[in-house]
Amino acid sequence: MKNILVTGGAGYIGSHTTVELLESGYNVICVDNFSNSSEKVFDVINDLTGKQCTWYNVDVCNIEELNKIVAAHDVNCAVHFAGYKAVGESVEFPLMYYQNNINSTLSLCEVCLKNNVRSIIFSSSATVYGPPQYLPLDEKHSLSATNPYGNCKLFIEQILKDVNVAHPALNIALLRYFNPVGAHGSYRLGERPKGIPNNLMPYICQTALGVRQELRIFGNDYDTIDGTGVRDFIHVVDLAKGHVAAIKKMEADPGCFVYNLGTGNGTSVLELVNTFMEVNGVDVPYVIASRRVGDIAACWANPEAAKEHLGWEAQYTIEDMVRDSWEAQKALGVCT
Ligand code: UFG
């Protein structure tokens, strides 16, 4: 498996994964419509790796164009990141989310089957577990979703499982990410949300930078260590390496697999903010606000399956994560 198609390769997780793939000796062909990213990312990727990533400004929903690309590059494996990803926006514009996220997956599946692509790796999320019935979350936990973004992840997982039943030669890996943060150690790649960030780490970084006045901590009355929400923050480079491990696994052992990609450690919002201030020596003014609708109190992974079957384990600490997020934020600036 040498030629890897990466959809959404210019995005936050896609770009870091592309770097890891190139550094592991794979040829990478990226497809992105740049709806939430920039083509300049590929110059950085090529510069960092000293390799050439081939890329196309094509929408994955465009089945004819996608088919030409996959056929021309003799793709062996597709890593599917492309998709809308804002929970709040998905509640406001559900049809846009279903239309884009589901159709792009159907288009990718059809093209993969037509061209005998051997594997698809899908960028799923811990959101598919819904409110935790127990912690840590393992892959056997029941599945549910509470918003269109989460429904898309759930439906796509099911679509891919069904495709594997009908076409067992097409291997599937569903990777359920916990909360990705951090940035490449060069600080030339990172997370650059457009406008006001929804997620915690970009909001912390922009507040430290002075672009946002203060961070609102959504709730301090949860049943957690300090009352604030608890999440499993995972460094994006660890996450990226998880994809390389999944590709290697499927080369050796075909099938349909589901793995959590998390560290197994829960960190509270307040712990993260305090660590950020300590490690980086900057102030992050914050206020306690009311709970955010739809949030759960705590969520962290049981990462044992990925450790056992993929030989993959997260390496970066929370200190690494806050340092790298901040350094990349300073270096890359804010995307308005
Ligand atoms: N939070 C704040 N203030 C903010 C932003 C977030 O206090 O300004 C808190 C949230 O209330 C929550 C924690 O920080 O307790 C993490 O919130 P994020 O929005 O960063 O992340 P979520 O855990 O809500 O969601 C993330 C991804 C989803 C994914 C989910 C999987 O954004 O795409 O993890 O669990 F589905």
C-alpha cells in the first residue's frame, strides 16, 4: 500500500497526517476544496518533509473528478477527513451537513470500489458514544448522537460497515478521535479556525494572544475533579501517527476495525487553562459561564485496543500540547 489518497488534506488533522505519511515513505495524493483551509499548507508540507505531496482543488462530492484522480494515481488506501465539523453550525444547517458529509462519503466509496482501492480510513469521533454510560469509553460502548454533526459521524460509520459486508475486499478502519489539540513541532502547521473558535484550545490561544477578551468556561458545577468539563486531549501529531499505524495494520490484517484514538487521561478545562498559563508564562483571563447546551461532563478514552492491535500509543503530554498550540498560534496568527 504505497499510494494514499487523503481527502481534506489541507485541514488541521489532514495536514498533520499527510506529513506523517510522507515521512513514513508513502506517496500522498490530497484532495481538498479549501472551504476551510488554504493551498499554501502544501508548500509547508513539502518543505517540512522534503517530499512532494500531489494535491487537487476538487470537492470529494464531485465523483467524476475524484474518479479520475484515484484512477490516475493507482490509489491503494483512502484516508477520509473532508467534511464540515462545527457542532453548532450543524444544528443550524442540518441539510448542509448531511448533504456534504454523507454525499462525499458515498462518492468516495463508489470511486474506491470502482478502482479496487483496498482500504478506507474514516475520521470518526468520540461524539458517536453520546453521553457516557461508563468511563473510560471503550469501542463496545453504545452509540448515539445528539446533533447533525454527530449523526453524520454515526451514519458514515454505518455506511462504511455496510460497504465492508457487501464488499469484504474493501477494508475499513473507523478511528474515533477524542479532543485533538497541539501542532507540528515546526509551528508551521496548526489549527486555524475561521472567525470565533468553537473549541477550547483555539479559544484559549486567541485569548492569550489578546484577540479575545476572555475565555468563558462553560460550567463549574459538573461532577468532576474541579467542577469543569473533563476531556481526553490528544496531540495532533500522535493522532496523525495513529493513521499510519492503521494503514500498516490493514496491510497485514484485512477487515473492518474500530479504534479509539485518545490518551486515556482526562484533563479538566480548568487544569488545561492553568497548565497553559504555567507552561507558556502567559495570562488567559477567564470567567465562569453557564453550561453549554449539549455538553457532557466528562469523556475520556480507553485506548487499549489501539495499543494492542495497532501498536500505537499517544506519547505527548498535556505540557507538550499547550506549548505546541501556543507556539503555533503565535507563529501562524489568527484566521479572520
Ligand atoms: N469549553 C469552554 N469554553 C469554550 C469552549 C469550550 O469552557 O470557549 C469547554 C466545553 O464546555 C467542554 C470542553 O471545553 O467542556 C471541550 O470543548 P470543545 O468544544 O473544545 O470540545 P468538545 O468536547 O465539545 O467537542 C470535541 C469536538 C467535537 C467532537 C467531540 C468528541 O469539537 O467535534 O470533541 O467528544 F465531536
